[in-house]
Amino acid sequence: MYELSADETEIVAVVRDWVDREVKPVARELDHANTYPEALIGQMKRMGIFGLAIPEPWNDAGVSAPCYAAVTEELARGWMSLAGAVGGHSVVAKLLVGFGTREQKDHYLPLMATGEIRAAMALTEPGGGSDLQAMRTVARKDGEDYVINGSKTWITNARRSQLVALLCLTDPRAEPRHRGISIVLAEKGPGFEVSRDLPKLGYKGVESCELSFSDFRVPRTALLGTVEGQGFPQMMRGLEIGRIQVASRALGVGAAALEDAVRYSQERESFGQPIWKHQSVGNYLADMATQLTAARQLVQYAARRYDSGERADMEAGMAKLFASETAMKIALDAVRIHGGYGYSTEFDVERYFRDAPLMIVGEGTNEIQKNVITRELIKRNPVR
């Protein structure tokens, strides 16, 4: 498991108990009805989960990245959508902690810690996907304001968040293009429209939306930090914790699928014995447990690297790549072990199989992760 202090171990245990008691009994019904988990989100606020990525002096219950990863795993073990409700919020919190002005930190972070303000990040555009430098959303200066025009898509929590960290062009003519990108802290107002919730295979209950901006005004003080053109490196640092979070979601889905497979393989009998005793099923279980343990160690390694203050893009990319592919395989193997019941909506393994692909394509596709890993590998090991 994770190498945590006694206090952090207790925090993870409290979340784990809450997931078993409150989440697991209702997750299937909420997922199938695609119902927003209002009551569970309220409990998460009261438990302080929305503030775990926020340190003192704005929150007295901030935790290490390994602990944050472990809590995320537990939430996703119950229902991956709950972990998604915290993911972008935590990235925005880290962006504010790392790059915000003192006024921005003091204004937003205490309210974000309690969940009174929930945040989302808006990167992806309809024609851009993982290519953030291809964005077309522009923030044009007009007196003391920015006037924003453009659109974003696949924005989690967009409908219910009060703050959106919006990646946009403040200098469309900059070369190279990434030097013209900034982050604007946007609160909803005239010209900011949440146009629709996107239909999804899995990841139910929590909304993923399209956003449009038409002459949407924000004050110039809404720029994250004080210098334009820093948005790309700021967001790349933010995505390190974001990718660790997505990798931890994958761990949770994988852990839930393994738990269900282990239990079912003991309860289900064929040819006069529990099916785990059949070598084909036993081999699946052995591989699932081994791969999940390896993925968890890789996530822990990335989280420790992130906390060290060093660049963790390669480590976070490795963790996200390996953990998400592992979760997909474990989810499929859990379906195999359940046989026909694995295809039934009366068993949770079909939900894990629907949820697992999100971690492969979300927060930068796994193909992008391989590019990040390779680029950083060469950068760290140049030929002399």
C-alpha cells in the first residue's frame, strides 16, 4: 500500500469505511439512472475531501500527494464518478497554490477547501483534443477586462462548478504558439454558456459538458498570476497531479473489479469446486493482483516525485499509462470470471468495464503519455 503517516493512514481508512457503508450500496442504482450524487457530494464536502489538495494556511487538513492518491483510489473503488467530481477541482487548487497571486489564493482556496466553491478546468476544444496549442479560444484585452470568445468540450463538473480555470490565447500571434497561452479564472456570467451535457458510455452521474463563450467579460485580475503567456507551463504542472489523480481512479476501478472477482470465484462452483481452483480462473486472479500491485507502486512513486517539487511529468505519465491499461485489463478479466453474469447489469463488473476506458483517453490519451515519457527520457539522458 501507500507509505503514509499515521494520520494520513487514518484519513484513508475513514474514506474507505465511508465508501463501503454509503457509496457501494447505492452506486449501481445512481449509475444506471445517470443521477447526480447530490447527497454523496454533500457528505464529501463535510468530510473535507474537496480540501485535501489545499495546504495551510488556507486549509488545516491538506495531505501529501500519496495520501491524496490513496483517497482517490478509495473513492473510485466505490464509484469512479465520485473521484471525477474531485479531480479537476484539485488541479485548479494546485494551480492557485503554485501560481496564483496572494489575493487569488486568499479569495478562492478557503472556499474551495470546504467545497462551497467547486472548480473545473477547461482545456479541451472540439477540434483540438490533446493538442492544447491548437486552441482557438481567445481572451482579447478591452480596457480593464478580457473579452473571451471560443468553446470547450468534455469539461467535467462544468454545470455545477462556480470557478473554471480556462486555458485560452491572450496573444494569438505569439511564436511559438504556447507563449501566447494563459489561464483565466472564470466565474459564470453573461456570455458564458454551458450548452449541453455529453452522453457517455460510463462515468455516469457527473456531468461532462460543452461550453461556449460569446463576448464573455472577466476583469484583467482574473489572469492566473500576474504575467500573460505562462498558461501552458502552468497547466503542464497542474496536469502532473491531474494524471496522478486519473491513475489513482484507475487503481480504484481495478481494485473494485479484483475484489468482486475474488469474491465471486469463491462463491461460484463448477464441476464440484469453487471456480478459483480451476487453473484458468486462478491464473486470471494471480495476474490481476500482481498487475494492480505494480500499478499502485508506480502511482506512489509518481506521487512522491510530485511532492519533491521536481518535474514529475514522466513519472505521472508512466503511472497514468500503466494504471489505466491495467484497470482496463482487470475489468475485462473480471467480466470473464463472472461469465454470463459479467455481462449483466445486475452485477457491478459491467460498470467497471464501462468506466475503465475513460482513464485511457482522459487527461491526455495514453498515446500522448508515451510521447511525454519518451521526450522527458531523452531530455534527462542526453548523449554527451
